[in-house]
Amino acid sequence: MTAVPLPTPSFPGPDAGSEPGPFHLLAKPAGAICNLDCTYCFFLSKELLYEGSRFRMADELLDRYIRQLIEAHGPAPEVTVAWQGGEPTLMGLDFFRRSLAYERRYARPGQRIVNTIQTNGTLLDAQWARFFRDNDFLVGLSVDGPRAMHDAHRVDKGGRPTFDRVMRGLRLLREHGVQWNALTTVHDANAAHGREVYAFLRDECGARHLQFIPIVERTTQQHLAAADAGWGTRAKDRPLYRQEGDRVTARSVTGEQYGRFLIDVFEDWVRRDVGTVYVQMFDVALANWYGVPPSLCVHSETCGRALALEHNGDVYSCDHFVEPAHLLGNIGQWHLLELVDSPRQREFGRAKRDALPRFCRECDVRFACHGGCPKDRFDRTPDGEPGLNHLCAGFKAFFHHVDRPMATMAALLRRGLPPALIMRRYADDDAVRPHNAPCPCGGGRKWARCHGRPAPRATDTGARAATRTG
Ligand code: SF4
Ligand code: SF4
């Protein structure tokens, strides 16, 4: 799943067209270079693609990129410039100041340029926070939950925990009134704690926009041991991560775990946070129930409109396919638009739909799932056909679970009413639910011992004090 901070979704009318919308490009000005060494971050290994490089986008290339990006959007009223990594703040503030200068130079009259940046937050200071606020950057901050869950995999080059440094960065963002999203990966250390993670992000961190990104690190039997050791510089003989093999690392989630995580969060969200907390997966599901294209490629019919730009100008089909077989070309030789709209890229995007196994084509929640991301389609269907998504069991469980509430919220929207009205129905049902009744989350516990009581709290977060000013 492409992790990128997203503006608050809005729902166009049901007749909105399904033509591919404007494309999205994740630019990596420092390539795969990062000051951290998160064990599940397969992207760290992409450094191996550019051995000998300085991993810094040159000024001439930055100028060319911003110009081509804006040209490629034609008269569109809005263009998004999305920075990612690696860790993009390693480029320093002056790089982003120059980028803004180029944006002002090339924007059409009246055109709005939106800047987003995904960061681990550990290098932020007051200057960065002021810069983000003054220039309306939307910041995606990587935080995996309370201390122990976050530090399970998000460590620095010395293997040291990063939780306190991230909370410090978050405090600065909140003190300065910067718009931010929580980007939270779901992995072996937090998958069983959906409610706790959600309550932490909402209450301790003050997050109002959240994305939950499943960790699926795919590998071959040959590379499994090396992959389990991680992809960063601390790992000896790390392989280049490629989308191949049908094994996964021990950090990866199973479909069942991911589905349970989403359901656990949903059951809390739908009772108190509809309309005030935006969870990307729930918005995406609602869009599909409502009948409009969702904002996330993973659960869209086709994809191919979310590409990646490396520090040297190389453009790849997708952030998850930064590997030689999916290199489209370099913007020094081709205009960005030629690469984005190339037959190869269109074929890449169509393959998401056209390569679905029959099991998916006949699935009752296909309209909401669309088979998930092709990168995760390395399992076999029950009748042995290849190409089933590794997370299928979780998708099925989640989409079946939310069928009724999503249909209800979509119906409210069609009547011009806020989906948040659904919370009243839940409150009415809960008021008469016996304590010993099974919890409607389906997790097997009694209501009073499950979603009928407040979510468990992490005991050692260190976050509330760090974020109380936000
Ligand atoms: S392969 Fe397609 S669905 Fe998957 S992240 Fe890339 S663009 Fe999105
Ligand atoms: S839920 Fe499973 S079978 Fe259904 S479309 Fe998604 S991946 Fe395919």
C-alpha cells in the first residue's frame, strides 16, 4: 500500500466518472537513505540499486521535476507534490525552500500546489515545524502505536528505540499547528492490539487522520533468513527487495490478523468517531459502498496512477515496484507525462483487474476489495489458481463485517444526511445489549469484556505529556 498523507476525503456524487484521475508521484529526494533502520522497511535495501550514488536530488533535477509535474497536470486546479523516502528531511530545509520557489515559478495562475511529506519525525525541530505550518505542508508521521509496539521494529542505525524522538517531533508539529496524519504499520507486534493502538493514536497523540498499512514482506525460501534479519544497514548480506517469492518474514501480518485488527478498530470507531476521526480504510470502504472511486489504489479496480520518482530522475511504476523490471525511464530523457501515460504503465494499471483469479472475480465483496494490491498476490486460491492476495482472509472478514454499517452510511449519504447518524443506532442497540451477550465484533468474547468497555490503555506511552499542548 502506498503510504502517503492524504487530505480529508470528500465524496463526489454517485454519477462521478470512473476515468483515471490525476496521477500521484512519490518523490524520493534522498533515495532510500534514512537515519533509521526499521527492520521491516524493505525500501532500505533499494540503496543497492544505486551503489556509488550520493543519494541527493540535484538542484537542476528538482527544477525539471517540479516543472514537468506541473506541466503534466495541465489546467488541473490542484497539483500535489509528495515527498517520501528514505527520510526526506535528510535533504535539509533549503532543498524544500527551493522546491517551493520552483512551484511558484511554474504554477499556472490560480493553480493550487499542495505539498505532502512522509517522515519518521526524529529530525524535526521548531524550524521544520514552522516551515511546514507556514507553507501548508501535510505531514505523514510514522508511528506504530504505544512505546513497546512502536519500538518493536522502528529503531535507529544502532538498533536503539525511537519512540521518544518521534513523540518529540509530534509535539513540535502539534505546538505549531501543522496538519498531520498518522501512518501506522500493522505487524506482528501490534496486530493483536487494534483497539489499544487506535486509542493511543486518537487520545494520546491527538490523531484525526489515520492510515493502517499492513506489513507484508515477501521473499523467497532462499532469502527468508536474510529477510528476517531486516533490510537496513545493520543486516549482513541483505538482498535487494523484489516482489518475488511466496514466503513472508516473521514480522509480516497474516490476513486473519489484519482483518481482526481492522474489525477491532472499526467497532470502536463506529460507536464514537464517525465524522471526527478519518481512518483511511473505512473511508475507502464507504466510497466503494457508495459507488464512487475510492482514494486508495489498493481497493480500486485498476491502479497505475501512483508512481515513484528516485533521486536521480528514474520513474518506476509504483513505490512498491522500485526494481529494474518496472523502471519506466528517466525524466532527463522523457517528459514525465510520457512515462505516466506510457502503454507499459497503462498495462501495469489494467493488470490489477485483468489478472484477478476466478476466486476473486466471483467473490461477493469484490466491489469493495478488488483483489487488493498486486504486490501481495502470491498465494493460491482454494482450487489452486495462483494470484490470490496474501491478505484475502482479512479482506473478506473485514468487508463482510462492515457490510451493514457501510450500506447504512452510504444510504445516509445518498439522502444528504451525515454518516455519523449511524452512531445513534449503535448506541440504541448497545443500551439493551446484555452484558453476557457475545461481542458484535465477532472476536469470541462477551460484550462487557470486549467492546462494551473502554479500550485498553498502554501503561508506558510517554506520549500524553509529550503531546498535551496539541
Ligand atoms: S501496485 Fe497498484 S495497488 Fe499496489 S500500491 Fe502500487 S499502484 Fe497501488
Ligand atoms: S476478499 Fe479475497 S477473494 Fe474477495 S476480491 Fe478480495 S482478495 Fe479476492
